[in-house]
Amino acid sequence: MQLNVSDLMGMFEQFQNKLEELKSKLASLVIEGEAGGGMAKAAMNGNFQLVRLDIDPSLLSPENKKMLEDLVIAAVNITQQKTAEAVQKMSEDQFGFLGPLRSMLPPLA
């Protein structure tokens, strides 16, 4: 595949536009995960920021402290993994036009 300067400039401009579009999509993306059969739920945006945490009220007692901590950690980790997968898929979809050059991009997730 041979590219001239004009082709590269066009690809760069398209890349910049697609990157801005992806950033916007990631900001509005919300991924949810849960642990303990839904007793602890977490939601994270595409920028890997925790935006919501829901804990079953039955866990809110001193004797459940350790279980609650474990469930929150698990819910957040599950949500983070799901978010990473979604971000990776979105970036692949967004930058498919780059073909083999896409492999030169740093991972977004």
C-alpha cells in the first residue's frame, strides 16, 4: 500500500474527526456491572469514571462490612472490564478506515 502526502493528510484529518466523535461517544457511554446476584451494582462511563454505585440495603450493617467491600470491589472490576471491552470495540469501529495503520495507535482502554 503506497500513500502520498495528500492521502496521509486526508487520513489524518479523518482521524482527527473520528477521534473527536469517539471522545463524545465515550463521555455519554454508561456500562453497568454487578456482583453478588445484583446486591452490588456499579456503572462507569467510557472514560472509566465510576458514575453510580448501588448497594442492597440488606448489606448495610457492621457484620456485613467485609462482604460489602468484596462485592463493591467485584462490581467495580466487572464494570471496568466491560467498559474496556466496549471502548476497544468502539475504537475498532471508529478507526477501521485506517486499515493496517490502526495497529500503530495506542490502545484506548
